[in-house]
Amino acid sequence: MAYTKPGVTRNRIYQFVRKRLLDGEPPTVREVQAAFHMRAVQSAKSHLDALVKEGRLIKVPGKSRGYRLPAAIHSSQLAPIIGRVPAGPFNIAIEDIEGYIPVQSSTEEHTIFGLRVSGDSMTDAGIMDGDIVLVRTSSEIHPGDIVVAMVDGETTVKEFRRANGQVQLQPRNTAYPILSPAPEDLTIVGKVIEVRRYLEGISLIGEQLNG
Amino acid sequence: MAYTKPGVTRNRIYQFVRKRLLDGEPPTVREVQAAFHMRAVQSAKSHLDALVKEGRLIKVPGKSRGYRLPAAIHSSQLAPIIGRVPAGPFNIAIEDIEGYIPVQSSTEEHTIFGLRVSGDSMTDAGIMDGDIVLVRTSSEIHPGDIVVAMVDGETTVKEFRRANGQVQLQPRNTAYPILSPAPEDLTIVGKVIEVRRYLEGISLIGEQLNG
DNA sequence: TATGATAACAGACAAAAGTATGTTTTAAAA
DNA sequence: TTTTAAAACATACTTTTGTCTGTTATCATA
């Protein structure tokens, strides 16, 4: 290819590799070579080596298609969405999973799930009937956080408060009363870290999970 | 490895490959072989061939690490998020991209972007200040849709209406007036297909986009 | 127990991909 | 202009990986 100013082709190659990696298709050195119309493998190789040295890419030595993004950039995982919530102790059964949606998070897997909200007790906080809340089960809960809780076997989304040393679950809709459940009837499932609303049909990812 | 009942190892291999692909690390035939402690490459190969024949996997012939998930399962793409919107004709400049978030959609790439909302003119529709709306530029617009529009070079999110043959942009907050811009001052950028709110710090994917 | 289908194994070859050495051309800065 | 560094090229070698042919073992069912 034509000679470019120092750094220019380097950045373009980074963009290319980055996109391929985010698409789940790590390129070979020769695919990079071809994408930039280079006549020598080494042209691509040395750019890739440089990107690794700069810390913009990571290389698994020896392996084919071995370039990766540093962990911080790649952090996209799939969270299961459950529609109805089973009564009793809260655990996610495979049968209840509607599908998966992509979530970016640096936390460990299996700690985030999605829950479809029913009811309008949180509309003043912008959580409408039918919205999906993403819940992290491993978060510490602080007053003011929006949480998913189980009260008497029922799942609800509310704002977490404390008053007189007791936990209060506060709706964000003046038409609803504050709940002050007895500790033995209350389980905090997790903290709401994200709210999503799909205004068009949602197509969830991945069904065939049996076996 | 030990002999298993027909179908058992097949499913386990599918799970393995699926996870690897969703993690962005397509395996080689020999990596599958190793993961299941098989003593022959062909053992893994024939399972993979079978999975392709069943339609559970797709193969790019000849290429290394060439197994893929069928499109329906994989359909997750990255949409750019723009914070401020440039005045003038609407086009997404690289400089304005804050980062990327994963979106599941079957539509073509480059037609969806994210926009950070400012203002509270849509709170009754559950769109709060700071929320991110995902916008598809290729959608048909119908009355009742929530749209991103440019009025006199300013970007706004409103509900799309028609009255007396004229376009109206209706806020969803009684404190705000309905807009009835002249056609020449109005550009409909696209339709809001999703609303997201990040209650914890959001870490966008990918920063270094210069070059 | 007999039989067909599935599963696993063995060994080999060709193509793809990673890696290495050295040279030529252009850009950036002294 | 000269010098130094970056960019691009040419070629070769090794390892990894895809693919093939054929054999043996186990499962499911009659």
C-alpha cells in the first residue's frame, strides 16, 4: 500500500481489528494484510506487534487469530431475562428464562439478570409497566437505591429506604403506599443498575439451551 | 474420551462452542478435541460437522476457527453513542462518539445510534434527563412514535403527531408546549426504538477512536 | 444376540497462519 | 541536506489448523 504518515495506518488497523473482535471474528495477520492491500505479511505483523506493545491489543502467542482487546474494552456479556418470578427462594431456573440481552459490565458473570416489570408503582422514577430492569445480585444496597425485593413471596421493584432502623420500600408514585415489611418477610434480591424499554418488538437472543 | 449416549456429547460440544463464540473466541477443531479429552481430531470434527448439518452452527469453509452461530442467535451489534449533537445537517462524526453500547437488532448496521437526552419534556413517557435513547434512522415514522427531530438546528426528542395536515411535536410533560415547526425548519432524524437508563456509572465500550 | 447407527480412535497430508530476517522507501526532525 | 525512525516490501521457514481415509468400540432396538 501507499506510505502514510506515522501512526495513521496504525490507528486504522486498530479500528479494523477492534471491530472484528467486537463482532466475534478475530482476524489473522494475513487478513489484516489483505484488508489494507499490503504486499507483505510483515507489514501487517509489525503494526500488530506495535499495537500490542502500546497496550492497545493483547496477543495470545502462537495461537491463530490470537489478537484480543484488553479486558476493560471487551466487557460485554449476556444476561438472562426472566418474565415471571417464581415464588419461594429466589433462584433463576432455566425454564423461566425468556432469552438473553447483551449487557456491558465489568462484574462477574451470572450476577446480572433482567426482570420484566409489571405495575406502575415506579413511574415517577421513569420505570414504566413492561420495562426491563437489569439487576445485579452482588451489589451493596444503600438508601436511595432502586432494588428488587421479595415481600411475602411477591417480587417488587421499589426504592430502598431506612427509617427508625427499619427497612422501607418506597414506591415512586404518590398513589401507592410505603411498605414496611417485617424483616423475616423481606428478601433483597439485588440492585437495579439499568432500565430498558423496548418500543419496538424485542427479539431476545438464544433459545436452544437444553442439554 | 469415554463413550456417551447418542446426543449427549453433541449437546455439550454445542454449549462449549456457543459460549466461546459469544465470548468472541471461536475455537479450533483441536481445541474442541482437547476440551473433551478426545484422542482423535476426527472425533471433534464429526460432532462439529453434525452440528452444522443440524443447523445449530454455521461453518466458513477452509477458514481456521470458522464456526459461527446462526444469525438469529448472534444478532448483537454495537451502536455509537453521541452526546452533543452537531448543528447543521445530521451526520455522525467520529469525534462526537462517546463510545459504543451493545444492541440486539436484526436491522442493518450503521442505522442505529444512541443519543443522550437532556431536559424533562418527556418524563411522562418515562424518558428522563440523562437517559439514552436508541434511534433507528431507517424506520418509517407513524403518529404516536417517539422521534428524534431537528428543529432550527436543535435536536429534540418528542412524540410525532399530525394535525390539520401539519406535523406536530408533542412533549410528554404538561409543562411544555406543543411544537408546530414549519416544514423547512424540521428534519426527522429517526425513531426511538429503545430507552436506557444507567443507574450506576456506565462504562462505554471503546474510547480510542482517533485517526 | 444380531444389526444398524452413533461415538471414538489412528494416522496422514495440504493449506492456513504465525513468525523471522533482511532490504527498500518515505516521513520527521536536526 | 543529512540523519533517524517509521513504513512498506520480499522471501522463507515452522507451527497450527482443516481435512481426509479407514478402523474399532459402544449404544439402541429388535
